[in-house]
Amino acid sequence: MNRIAKFLFILVGCIFPILIGSLHSYVHFTELTNPKIKEFLQKDFVIMGESQMLWNTLGVVSVMMGISFIVIGLLNISILRNCKNSETLPLLPIFAMIFYLLSVIFVGNEFDAAFQFYGGIFGLLVIIICLIFTLKAKSNQHA
């Protein structure tokens, strides 16, 4: 059970975030930076009393989102590397991924993003299975 839990954590906690972050960053720099879209996003709006260009705001959020996903995956790899083969996964990173995936589901629903919504549900189911296997492995270690 411990090996299956670790495999599921590698899948949902490491591979998926790095893959999604890389693909998001790729799309940002190849598709969203073309002159037509940049021109369309040159509109001004006010945030906290200051005028901002939509392009600048979208760019900051988009780039940081892609990089943040990659960082989440790398941090989870670090957690796994510090976990001995016989040790069970620590619960905090599993719960952090559950919170993250609940956020993905919320954003997917709120902004009508079907890929995020259904991908978040899939990831949440997988990480919950990981949690169950981890808890069973922990109880077997203490028995």
C-alpha cells in the first residue's frame, strides 16, 4: 500500500503540476504574446485606485501561475526524496494537495473551465486514494 500511495503522490503531486505548469507557460509564451492578443489586452482598468493595463495584469498572473505549478511539483519531489523507502508519506503534503485540488475544482467551476474542473476532480479522487493507502500503511506500521 505504501508503494501505491507513493506512486499516486508522484503522479498527482509531482508529474501533473510540472506538466501542467510547463504546458501553461508554453501556451502563454507562444499563443498569448502574439501582437493581436497584446493589442486586444491594452485596455486600462483600475485596481486599488491605480490604472493598470489588462495585458500587464494577465501576464503577471499567467506567468506566475505556470511557474507556481512547476514549483509545487519540485517541492513535492523534494518531500519524496527525503522520505525513506520504508517510511510512509507525511500527511501534510497530501492534505496540501487536497486543498490545492479543491481550489482547482472551485476555479474550474467559477470560470467555466471544464478541463480544470474535471481534472481537479480526477486529481482529488487520486490523492484521496493516496491518503487512504497512506493511512492504512501508517496503521500497519504501528500494529
